[in-house]
Amino acid sequence: DENIKKQYFKNLKELDIKNVNAVLLLQPAKSPPKNIYLDYVTTAIVRAVKDYVFGKSDLNTALRKESEVAKQNIEGVAAADK
């Protein structure tokens, strides 16, 4: 609805000089296609970041370790699918 779009950011004085209507004209990009291995990679990244945040490991080491774990999990699933 055009009336609703005109109300966006109306009360934010910082944006008075900005063309916020241009943002509303944009169409969001399509999401990348998912594959069956995405969950293994996402889980590995989350575990690596947790190890880094809690001081268990530096980030590069944590990412390297979890990369190997994800690779093994993906190879196991791929082998089971054959």
C-alpha cells in the first residue's frame, strides 16, 4: 500500500535529507539455492565461532578444525548416497 510506504522512516529526522523511497523500490535478491550439505557447513561455522568467542581457540584454528569435521560429514553422507 502506498500510504504505508510513505510512512516509513517519517519520524526519523536524520533521514529527512535522504531518498528513502529509493530503498522501497528495490526488489530483494533471490536466495541462493540450498543443497543437502549446507547444514553441515553452517553447523561447523557456528561451532568454530563459539570456540573462538569462548577463548577455546583462535579463529583460524577453529575454522580449520571445523572445516575438516564438515568435510568428513559431507563425505560420509555423499558415500552413503551412492
